[in-house]
Amino acid sequence: MRHYSQLMLIQRYGIYTLFKTQHSQSKIAIVIGIHNSTISREMK
């Protein structure tokens, strides 16, 4: 069983800011330091 932790608010703000400035999901994942699939789930 995998253990998932919730993102901190500052991480969510970072994702939003990078997404609005046209960065790719993979680039956002690298900058924030989380898995690419986490970014995908957050975008939904």
C-alpha cells in the first residue's frame, strides 16, 4: 500500500503560478519536487 501525503498550501500556489506562466507539467513537477502524476491530479 502506498502512502500519499497532502500538498502544502505553498506547493499548491507554486503549481498554480507555474501553470499560469505556461510551464509544462513535467517542469512543474521538477521545480516543486513532486511526482508528475501528482501535478496531473492537482490540475483536475
